[in-house]
Amino acid sequence: MLPTSARLRKSPEIAKALKSGKRYPAKFLVFHIAPGQTPETRFAFAVGKNVGNSVTRHKVTRQLRHLVMANFGKFPAGSDIVVRALPGIELSSHSQLQQNFDTALAKVGA
């Protein structure tokens, strides 16, 4: 579970990160990274209905949250980061998801 200080919760802040943030794409996900308002790195997850039903979307969110927690220190400090899932992510295995996550993270420069 992400600590409260590491969560990006307000809709305008998430929208700002999505619109003005630099994009780091992989096959099944995209990182949107924007300079943050606080010194902490904060995360939000965007898993739309094009990924699947509610159960599937929550499963994908849990998998992504787990990957973020395992790589928390590799993201730029003080950034607002939105991890957006793309269609097809629900069909990927854990190893494929890990590989996609690592690909996008490598593009960030970590």
C-alpha cells in the first residue's frame, strides 16, 4: 500500500500531470511525469473501462501498485506521476507486465 503522502488524489492535479507531464510509454502502460507541488513523489493510477470490467481494473491497479512500491526510489523525487494502463494489459502475464514496467522506467532514466 502506498503511504498517504505518496498518493496523488485531487482530480485537477491528476489532469495536470496527464496533460503537461512528459510521457514514457511501453506496450501496456504509460508513465506521465510532471514536476510536483510537494517535495514527495506522488502517484496516481489511471485504469479505464477499455481495460475491462471493475474486477479486472482493480486487479490491474493492484499489480501496478505493487510494481510501483518495489521501484519507488527509482522515480524522480518531487514528481507527480500518473501510471496509465493501456488496453491489453489485462491479458499480459506478470512477467510481461514487469518487463513493460521496466522498459518504461528505463526511459525515465532510472
